[in-house]
Amino acid sequence: MVLKFCLYSIFKNLRFFERFFIIYLLAPASLGGAGLSFFRIGVLTGYQKLLTALLEVPTGFLADRRGRRLSLTVCFASYVAAFPLYALSAGREGALQLVVLAAAQTFFAVGEAFRTGTNKAIMLDWVDRTRPPGGATRLVGVTRFWSKVAAGVSALAGGLLLWRTASFAPLFWLAVLPAAAGVVLVRTYPAWLEGEYSRERGAATRLPWRTRLAALWAVPGIVLLFVQSVLFESQIKLAQHYLQPFLEFGLARRDVAVVGGIGAVLIGLYYLVQDGLGGISSRLAPRTEGLAGGGKRASAAIHATAATVVFGVAGSLLENWILAGILGFLVLAILQNLRRPIFVSRFNEVMDKPQRAATLSVESQARSLAFAILAPATGWVADAHGLAGVFLVLGVLLADAALLGRR
């Protein structure tokens, strides 16, 4: 099963367009892009996150009760529908382009809603039943390593393709193949991993879902852990949202083109390094947890360091220190991938086991809502005050997460 979990991570992250998606939305129609402002991009991506958030909890409960394999099948099938629509939007203009992009974002949001929480619920179920060495922290670290390797390789391949074709459309079309392979893969998962509801018939599993979910918040410290994770993950996601224009800005200062130029390959190489470091970091999460004296202390140190680094990135933008900013983004990738396996393991200790997918979906939903609210707001800040203003805002919010970790 570990091999299948790793293959899932690979197929999910072979999105050859992902590391160039914001560049695509910013690029003018003459270069095959959408030509949108930061604010409109924020609205478009915020819509996708908002729709995902609205669907996450219902789909999480559906996965727990009707089958987690079915949910992952719907997830990959939705990606298969979304990626061709992104390709068809390339080079179009006006209302038609926005309609096609909105339709693509809708299918992608549905796929994300059925995915979030479900695969980790399957993995945590497998961990509890088989008791592998290292437990959940090690398994999540291993699968996250392969997801980052796949993301880095797809970024480099996407950069090479964008360089040779000077077109964004092939990147979207190529991503359809691994998504289709994912549909086949999840159908090979054993039926006993559907979840506790499919195996147990006791009174506990017949409790109303509202009762079981309400009981989760009575666990001491769970709300603080939850809020802290939402603040951290949503801000890191937003920071990565603005990484692509940051890299494009740095290349433009050297008169290096991205669309049809060597700049696409350089961006792909950067992401290969970033995701490689992220993958290695996820494998080191169990050791980091041990050296720090537990998951709580490790998380607190990671949060404080991340806030400091984001303020540093803001300063690098103000002073036009591009290399320093790139180094800051690499450190953020390392910190995020160190933290996530530790958090999932801590969360698994307190969550309601039969409702793993739903509980993890609640956490993901909150992150999606935070992103949906902040994406248009930070887009407006970027249009009005530049990227430095955005990172000052993100730094303040990450500092709040670090302060919560000290409580």
C-alpha cells in the first residue's frame, strides 16, 4: 500500500502547468495568456477556493459514509474535465475566455473538495490498522517526498515545453494523462480502506455526525491547533501564489523572456530545487520532531521562523535583492514540508477516527476560506502597492500564528 500511496502522490502532482499558472493568467493575449490583473486573478482563484470550501465538509462526510475510494475517483475525474478547459481558454479573449476559465475552476474545485482529507484519511486508517514503524509522521513524510519530487519534475518538464512551444496550452493537455491514471489507481485500493463506517456497525458509528463533530472541539487544545494550522498554511499558500510573478520580475530585470524563452526553463529548475528540498524536508520531519522534543515545540519553532522569513522576503523586494528573496522562498518550502507531517500526526491523535475525512476536510475548508478572502484583498494590495506590500501583510498574519504556538 505504501507504493500505491506514493503513486497517488505522483499522479496528483504531475500538473505541468501549475508552476506557470499565475504567469499564464498575467501574460497578455499576444503571448497566449489571459491578461488579467492581480485583483482579477485573486477573484478567480478565490472563487475556486470558496467553492472548494463550500463543498469540502459535505464531500468529507460523503467519503466517510459512502466510500473514500469513490471520492478519490470523482476527484481525478474532475481534474480530467478541468485541464482541457484550461487549455481551451489559452489565447482567447473577452467574456468567452472568462467563462471557460470559470468552468475549469469549477471542475477543479469539485476535484479538490473530493480530494482534501480523503487520501490522508485512508493513509491514517491504514497506519492505525497495520502499525508501521514511524507511524503517521513517517508515512506522510514519505508520500509528501514523492509528491514534491513529482511536482519538481513536472515543473522542469513544463518549463522545457513552454520554452520549445511558446504556448501554455500543451502544459494543460499533458496534465490530463496522470489525472486519468489516478482514476485507475484509486480503484485498486482494497475495500477495507473505505473507512470505519464500512467495517463497524456499533452504536458509536451510528451517532449523528453533528454530535461526533461537536465532540471533536471538546478536546483540550484542539481549537488552538486548528486555528494555528489555518493561519500558517493559508499564508504560505498565498506566498507561493505570488512566487511566480516574483520570479518573472527577477528574470525581466535581466531581459530574460519566460514564454518561448529560456526563462521558462530557469523557473522550472528553480521549482525542481524547491520541491526537491521540500521532499527531503518532509522525510526529515520525524527526526525534527524528535530533536525539538515533540511536535508542539517543533511546530512553534517552524512558525516563528516562517514569519521572520516572510518579513525578509518583503525587505528583499523593497531593496530589489532578488537572490535573497529566492533564498527566502526556498526556506519557506523547507519549513512548510517539515511542519505538515508533524501537524497531521498531532491532529490524528485527537480526531474522531470514523470521521477522519470529514475532520481533515473541515481543516482544509477553513484554509480554503482564508485563501478565498485574502486572495482578492492581497491582489488589490499587489496592484496598488506592489509585491512588497503583500508580503508585509502575510508576515503579520504568520506572526499571529507563531504567537498562538507559544500559548
